[in-house]
Amino acid sequence: MIVMKSIRRCQHIITVFLSVFIIGTVILVLRINREAPFYMSHSENYELGMVYDRNGDVLFDGLGKGEYPDNHFIDVGNLIGDDKGQMENTLVAKNIDKLNNYSFSAGIVREGGKAAIYTTLDHSANRAVYNAYMGAKGCAVAYNYKTGEILVCTSLPNIDPTKGYGNIGNMESGTLISKAMYGTVPGSTQKVSTVISAMEIMGKEKLFSKKYSCQGFYINGTDGKIDCHNSYGHGEQNIQQAVENSCNPFFAQLVEDEDMSLEKIKDMYTKLGYAVSDGENDAEMKYIDINGIECERASTTLTDSADFSTQWGCIGQGETLASPVQLMMWQSAVANGTGKMTMPYLIERVTDVYGDETESSETNYSEQLFSSETAETVKQILLTNGENHYAYSIPGYNVAIKSGTAQVKDGAEENALLVGFVNDTANPIAFCVVLENKYSTPAVAENIVTTMLNNLCSN
């Protein structure tokens, strides 16, 4: 009897050990099968798949066996990148494991592997926009503000990665990054954020009742001088006129108004996604993630509503920085009339080595940034500006728009910016264009926007 009990106990122990062994083996095999492509992508013995645009045009050839015209990739090179390690914040670098033509069961598939990333980009439109810069520097980004699909994202100077990096030491600054993802001085495009904040703090009726006088400059409460670009001044004006005239003295007085407390301005800027006043909220919102690519969030310093630096920051100079992508995203929250941003993405879908779809995109939105009433009011302000000032320079489109002139390099150069959207359900395009050192080039920001829209919008 004792012997039988011992045998049964041994059988039970053996069964438990065998079960644990089998379960462990299954887990190990599954883990190897799942993680092997990652380790293969970081080894010397690997084959990568392809990256395509929305129409099937090649943006990256992992096998390197295709033949392409000279500078075929020059317009998207520093966004798509490659696997050479010279450009880290790019689509390929951040998603290289998705491109592995390798599976644990099949091994390396050199000829028939179908691992691929299908992007939302329109390569033809990107090239047209790139050409519209006429050799100047800057960047342009546009997306569908209903879905979040990034359609254009070109940055100059750029590189065709297939040409190699033999002259990397002589490349111009910014060649190996997509500038659309990095902070830039927003100039008066920043006034859109300030208008949104004022609407949320004061309400529409009170904001539109405010009138301030511009005599070409304004001496603020701390004896700081805020100059207007119009040295003769604009006279007395309301918020609509101030946006259309891009009047600095009006906005300085708006920030200083007793109905606009600094704490409320800071709260609104924080809701919009700024790191305010030396990074008080920086830990939680350093980057916007776009399929692994890190896009810098906006930042500013606000210390005293009567202080020059704070007012200048709310006007879009001083210590204020914002990426073109984020400037574009704020436009979506206005265009959609919801106060919620449409979150951008670059990857439409991914296929594995067998051609099976393993990942697909979906539309996502931010949390509520501001009310729908604010969105509709700001939308009308920007549409009126577009109708009154851009109907001829951006013909054929009902655009809501705000311009900006950003002083950089200690005032030695000025960049031109345009942010806005097309108010058309058939062509829901939001955009941001940055033209650097605008007086050094025959290129014009409005012409770049027109080229972009002509290549993206259906007639």
C-alpha cells in the first residue's frame, strides 16, 4: 500500500515536471519566433523589405536591387531614412524590425520575402513641393485632418540615401533630419494659440468686445517696447482685425488685459501641449510619437503677463518653439470643429515575410483641448483672413490660414510660415509650411502651399 502511494506520488511529480517543461518549451518557441526578426535586424546577416508610398511607389528598397532615377528619394530621404545608422529618427530606423524578410520557421527569404511598410505619403506630391522650394531651405508638412494620414513631409536640405554618406562632413546643417519634427520659432502663427486661449478664458462675446489701439508700437506695464511690423500702426482694432493685420501691439495688450490672468494662459498653453516655463510639465509630454518617430512638443516661458519676454512669447518669438507638425495638428482641432486634434500617422499597414498583413492604422484623436464653440469661432476668424488676404495668392481653395514671420539668428534672418487648412470635406488638408531666410530666395510660401494643394486635392 505504501509502495503504491509512493509510485502515484512519483507519477504526479513527473507529470507536473513534464507539463512545466512542455509549457516552457512552447513559450520559448513562441518568444523566439516573435523576437527573432528583431535580433536579425540588428545582425550583419539580414535582408530588409520595402517601404512604399500610398500609390505603390518605392520609398526605400531594403534589397537595394531596384533601379531608380537620380535623386529619386531626395524629397523624403531624411524622413524615411535607411539602415545605415546615420539617421536615427526616421521611419526605417524606428521600424526596422517590421521590414525583416526573416521568420524563425522559414529563415531568411532573400528573393520572395514580402515584408513591407505601406505609408500614407504621396511621393509625387512630396517631390512637387520639394521642387517648389527652388533650392531654398525649410520644410512642409500636410495631412488629412479627418483621418490623420500624413501626405506630405519634406525637409530641405535633404539627401538621397542611396548616394551614400561619403561627404557627410560637408553636408549642410539639417540635412539628416526632418525639420518638420523639430521645434522652430513659430512667429505670428503662435497667435492662433493665443486666440484659442483668449476664447477659452474670456468667451466669445467679451473677446470680440475688446479693442486696443496700435500706434506702431506698445509700451507695456514693465516699460518694454513691443514693435509692430507696420511702423505707422493699425489704429483701433478688434480681434478679427488684429489677426488679419497680425498686429503685435494688440496681442501684447490682450495678454496684459486684466481678464487674461497669466495662470489661465499657462493652463491653456499646457492643455494645448506646450511645456510651459522651463519644463514644468515637460516630463509627461516631451515628444509626440508618430510611428516611433519622435516629434518635439512645443515649449515656451511665461513669467509675467506685463513682461516683454512673456508677451513676445505669446506673439511667437522669444523662447517659444513649436514643431511644424504640431502647428498643423492644432489646425485639425479647429478644422474639425471639435477642439480635439487628429493624431498623425505615417504607416498605413505592414506586411510580414509571407505578405500577410500584421498591422494596420486607425484614426485617433487627442483629448479635448478646447470647446467646440472656440473651434468654430477661431475657424471663422481664419477663414475670413483667408478670404480677405489669400484668395489671389492661393487661388481655387477656401483656406483658413495664418501667416508668421519668425526672426532667427538674433534677427539676422527671417523665416516665413503659413499654417492653415482647406475648408472642404472632399479635401480635408491641414498644413504648415516653413520657408527659411525668405529674402534670400525667389521661392514664396504661398506658392509652396498652392503647389502642395494642387497635387493633393481632387478637383
